[in-house]
Amino acid sequence: MSTSQRARFADDLARKLAAALRGAQLYAGNHPLVTRNIAALNDTLTLVHASTPSVAIGIVGDELVVGDTPIPRAAENMGELMRRIQQAGIERIVIDRGVEVDELTKLVLTVAKSESVAPGKNRSDEVAAALAKLSHIRVGRLQVEQRVDAAVGDIATIRRLYDDAVTLAGNLWESAQTEGIPDADAARGMVDNLAQAVAQNRTALLALTALKNYDNYTFTHMVNVSLLTMGQARGLGIEGPLLREFGLSALMHDIGKVRTPTDVLNKPDKLTEAEFEIMKRHTIEGAEILRKTPEMPALAPVVAFEHHLRVDGTGYPNGVKRDGLNLGTMLCGIADVYDAMRSQRAYQQAFPTDRILAVLQRNDGKQFDQNLVRRFAQLVGIYPAGNLVRLDSGEIAVVVRTYAPDPYRPRVRVIMNKEGAKLDRPYDLNLWESDEGQPTTVQAPLDPAVYQIDPLTYL
């Protein structure tokens, strides 16, 4: 469908929805005008669905957007349509191919009559509950997801955002297990928030990915890989909607594991050859799940399928050959290996960053694009932000910023002297430009639990 056709269909769909809502507010649900308007809305949706499996109608800022086409608020009835949608507490309506007329009728009547919700009740909750059982229509409430504001520099705000993302990742996993597909709308809202936070305070947010949480490994891994992928992508100049597509695809890279038997997925010991063959199927399963998930970007099933393939043709799915891997796949693959290796698990000790980077560079650097690996090393550093470290002077510090030209010499905040006493006034130091007599390099990373220190409070 051409751009002009999309714009025409988007405008027509918005007008038909506005007319249906206006009629339903003026007349009873069985009035001929109401049924005619809903039938006209259904006809337009049939034409739209001929070229796309689903269409979203939502409000972004002060614009009504249908699919990816903004509709001028000044256009006839658009301001009124936005008011009715907002009045119902809705941010987004997604209508899938195959929608029935009775489903559209339920949507139109519920939104049109939302003004009649009894005082004291939450209007958006009432609307969402009334529409929850529709098979081909999903609605999102306004401000369902926490919006990231200018205070994103506050580590408490960032930590809360990260914790909420991990919780939502668990919900996505559960919905994929029980319903066969993850909730793409919820995932998109979460990634939008994370992408905004990455843009405003990438260092602090990437520092959070270093937190070890064995109990929640699966879900923290999903969020960490998404953040690390977006961090890399932004370093390559990727921003806006494409950055969010990279983040959403990385978030979903392992979703195929919902179909992996739990005794294989959670086995604390090394997998047998037969078990590993079962595990490897998660790449194919993930691509299948994401291909049939409405509102999921086309990149997502590609990344799920390819993220264990390597540049030199090794990896799996077995027998798959590619002339080249998608950039999203390559960034996600690096993030996946890095986060898996640095995580403490029942069968694996966490590896230090220099060891992980050595793995990414092994086999003469043929498995991973070495330009991307170098950029990744510059992003996270040998000692990533948030790490507690001992300096060559014996003092203890928190890494606050990496230094791309020399990943071994980051900017640190010295918090304890060499005798182990906390400083009343911590001070910052650029190890790459230290004066004579000052520390010049990191001696070793430390476990903050031993020192009862939360390094993030020093960022």
C-alpha cells in the first residue's frame, strides 16, 4: 500500500469511528443509524486489514494517529473523536484482522456510553473490563505505564523503572505461556519508557543491568539484553522508532523458551546433547510466536530466529546459512552473550568483563563483528559503571563513567581509603589523567555485598 493510500485509509477509518461513536451517543444501540455507521466502520477495516494484520488508533501527544499516520486534530470531527477516546480513559485501540461486527458494536457502545459510569468508579477500569473478552480488539488505558520525566537523573526513579520493567517482563512471559503470544502493547509501552531513559541517562540505566538476581534471571536477562542492545544502537546513531524496534526485538529474543520443557530450561547441570537439541529449538519457536503476534515489529521474529547464529556461519538453528546477519541480530547477540556470562547462576560463576570480551573476540574474531565488539567495549568498559573496584593505590571506588579510548582507566568516585574507612567526602578521579602519586588504574572488581555498599547510590 502506498503512502497516499495509507493516509486515505487512515483518515477514512478515523472518520468512520468518529461517526459511529457520535451516533451511539445520540441513539440507542439498535437504532438503524448506529448499525449503519458500525457496518461502514467494519467495511473500512476490511479494506485496511487486507494489507495489515492489525491497526492501532491512538493518541500521541496532541495528535490522533492511525497506524503510523497522524490525523490533523483540526480535521472534521477529529477533536471530538479524541475527546471521546480520552474521556473513556483510552490511549490506544488495536483492532485485529477477523474482527466481528458484534465486537465493533461492543467497542463503540462502551466508549460512547463511558460518560455514564457511576461517580467514584474508575472510568478507564470499567471500559477495559467491559472490553477485556473481545478476541480481536485490545485497548490501553492512559498512563498505564509510568512515564519517564525530567527527573530521570534520579537513581531512585531509574531503579523503580528498571524494577517495573522486570516485573512486566515476567507478565509478558506468562501471557506467552498461557495465551500463545505476549502482550505486544504492554511490551511496547515498557520499551518506550526504557528507550527514553537510555536517551537521558544511559550510564545509570546500564549500571542497573549489572545487578545480580538469580531468582529472576530469565526476566532480568530479557530487560538487560534490551537495554544493552538499545545502548549499542544509540551509540551507532539509531534513535526514535527504530531504536524502540531494536529494544522490543531484543526484549523478546528468548520468548521461544516458553515452549521449552521446564526440566530442560531450569536444569542446574550441563545439558546433555539431546537436551541441548531441545533447547536450541527456542530460536524457531520464538520466531513462530512473534510472527503471529499483532503489533510486533517485523524485526522481532528475525532477531529471535538469528540471535544464536554467528557471522562466520556457526551457531544455530542447525544448517541455516546467511550471507549476512541483521544489525539488530548482531547487537542482540553481543548483549545476550555478555549478560549471560556476567550473571551468577546455579551452574555458573559470573565472569569478569575482560574475560567476556575475550570470548567475544575469540576464533580470530570471526563469530562476532569486531567493529561492533570494540564499540561495545567502549560502551560498557572493562569495568562498567556501577562496579565497585579496588584501585592500584588500595583505595575503593565506584566506577561512574567509562572512558572509550582506554576501557581499563574509567572515571571513578573514591569512597573508601586504603585502610577500608569510608570517606566523609568522596571525590571523583579520571584514572586516565591522574597526577603523580594518585591511582592510575583499577586493580580488581569487588563484591559490594562484602562491603555492604550499594554502588548505585554513588552514581
